[in-house]
Amino acid sequence: MSEPPALLVDRLAYAYPDGHQALYGVSLTVRPGERVAVLGPNGAGKTTLVLHLNGVLTGQGRVEVAGLPVAKPNLKEVRRRVGIVFQDPDDQLFMPTVRDDVAFGPANFGLRGDELDARVKRALDDVGMAGHADRSPMHLSGGQRRRVALATVLACDPDILVLDEPSANLEPRARRELAEVLLGLDRTMLMVTHDLPYALQLCPRAVLIDGGVVVADGPTRDLLADADLLAAHRLELPFGFRLD
Ligand SMILES: Nc1ncnc2c1ncn2[C@@H]1O[C@H](COP(=O)(O)OP(=O)(O)OP(=O)(O)O)[C@@H](O)[C@H]1O
Ligand SMILES: [Mg+2]
């Protein structure tokens, strides 16, 4: 039997409790090892889609992780496999110290002692925050909080990494260092971003979402080279950026 897709989303529709319909039937398949960018204007439904990938939200349609339906009985296993770095780091950080926050996930999955310490140290090193382990996440800057939020997920070593706007708020050097970390991971990755050069650098494939549906899915370079497509969906390359 062939390997199931890392992520399968089939005709996913979702309306928030206030009645606002955010997704109108999103279909998307990600193969193991693929790195896919999710692009789209504000309010397109990107975060809503992400929140379905580990069962924070449940809509109509099918969502599967490595062949496993994202549903109540499977949530523990799904959450072990899929690590989501949320758009707002404050949704991810709630412990008294950075170290406790980063240890929380792997401890929950059963890691203890030296193994746990090593995992925490590595994750903090990866995001350049090892020197801040004893500080309160509440006292960090926005960019530092974002890096710690990423470390909390890296520490869990998930098969599938889902990142919602990972480069937002990062200084250029941290943004570049994060790209190096992500490229070194060799994981399946779904990355929501407004940073089109970042999408191009990190993800060979891109999916464009607007109005709660997928409007384009193909090589990132092809999507970014299509000026009419970008304009129709409020996407803009940075001033002076050239695709070569
Ligand atoms: N809790 C909520 N209740 C009601 N409507 C919501 C809620 N969260 C989001 N929405 C609406 O759902 C739609 C999709 O929102 P979503 O956050 O998925 O967009 P997005 O593509 O992630 O945008 P952004 O680029 O700004 O992060 C928007 O119209 C938004 O107003
Ligand atoms: Mg969003």
C-alpha cells in the first residue's frame, strides 16, 4: 500500500459560532516531506484552516493526518504528529519561565530527566533563545516570544510542522536564521505567510486561499510570477523584489 498523505483536507467547510462562514470547501493534499506555503489576504481563512489540522476547530468535510482522521478518539496521536505554531505567540505561552514552556509539550509526551533537558536546550538553541531560559515569557519582546513559541513546538519533534506567520515581527537576521533552522529540519511543513520571498525560499509549492476556498495550487515560483493572480488576491511582492 502506498504511504498516506501527511495531510489530507477534503471539502472542508467551517462557520464560526457567530455564523460567519470562513471556509467554503477547502481541499488540499500534502505528501510526506513536502513544504507548502499557504498564501492569501487578511481574512482569507488561512488560520481557520490551520486550526482544523489538530482539531482545535472541527468543520464539515474530511481532515486526515497520515491517514488518521482528525477526530476526538485520535486527537492525542494527531497532536503528537502535528505541531502548530500559532499566529499569536500568546496563545502558546502560559508557564512561568521559558524553559517550563518549552518543556511542557515533550514532558506531556513522556520525556523526563536528561532527555527532556537536552530536548529543551536544543529547541532553544535552534531559535537563538538559550540565554533566556529562566525568564518569564511575559517579559519578552514580540519577536522573542515568537521564537519561544516556535521552540515549544520544535521541542515536541513533530512529523508535520504547521507555522502560522513564522517570520512576522522577526528582525531580518532572526528571520534568516529561522529559515536555516526550518530548512535543516527535513519535515513536512505547511507555512502560512504574507512574506512571499520567504515562501519562495522555503516552500517549493504554494497554495493560495481567498474567500475560504483554494484559488491556486502549484509551484511557488509560478504563483509569484503571475502578476494578475497576485493582484486579484491582494498579494504584493516587496518593492524591488525580482524573480530570477
Ligand atoms: N472567532 C471568530 N469568530 C467569527 N469569525 C471569525 C473568527 N475568527 C476569524 N473569523 C473570520 O473568519 C474569516 C477567516 O479568518 P482567518 O483568521 O482564518 O483569516 P486569515 O486568512 O488567517 O487572515 P490573516 O492573514 O489576517 O491572519 C475572517 O473573515 C474572520 O473575520
Ligand atoms: Mg491568520
